[in-house]
Amino acid sequence: MDRRSFLHYALGLAASSTPLLSIASTFWDQPRRLWLKREVEPGKWEEVDKVYFDKGALVWPGYDPICRLMRDVHTGQAVQISVPLLNIMCGIQGWFSINGIHKPLIVLSGYREESTNKKVGGKKHSAHLRGGACDLT
């Protein structure tokens, strides 16, 4: 099962549970915040803990630093990161929080320029090339 299929399965499973739906509606009505950390050079870390979405709109003072953290660290190039991707990450972080785990998501890779994508063996049409994918732990 690939990652996309797994996410669809997991979301379907979550939607089938009434208690989870009440938590989900409350969760998604709140401002959407991400707490991210990334090693940008050996031993040098960057961290962002910002609200990126609130009241139906992007919050630019939070969204911009998140996009910057998710840049191609090999070239320094940043792009606007997909909001649905950030929402998935926010949901993951929210699930951890509900279960008592309060730690940042560690970003391993976000946006990649084509040259970086080739260097790391990424697929030719990878979502990383559009700011639509993230490897994290």
C-alpha cells in the first residue's frame, strides 16, 4: 500500500467513528498551527511554531516562515507550500497532541528543485518539485 492509499484509508477509518468526528470538527475550527524543526546543515537546526491558517484564510506571518523552513536546503530556493499538505501535517501533529505527545515534526525534505531531486534519486514528476510533498519524522 502506497502512502496516498494509506492516508485515504486512515481518513476513511477516522470518518467512520462518531467520537472522532466531533473531535475533528472542533480541531479544524481552531487556528491551524505547525511546530516544525529541520536540520538545515549538519548541527544547525531551524524551528518554526506558527499559525498558518485561521478563519478560512492563510495567515501570512505564519505561512511564510513555514515555507522558508521547507525550502530546498541545497539551493536555498523556497516556494509556496501546498496548504492541503500543511493541513495533513497539522492533522498528524494534532493526533499526536490528542495522545499526549507534544513534540515538533522533524522535516527531512520539503520542496526540491529539479537538480536536487535528481541528486537524491527523486521521481521525475515528484510532488516535492511543486511544494506538495514532505518527508518527516
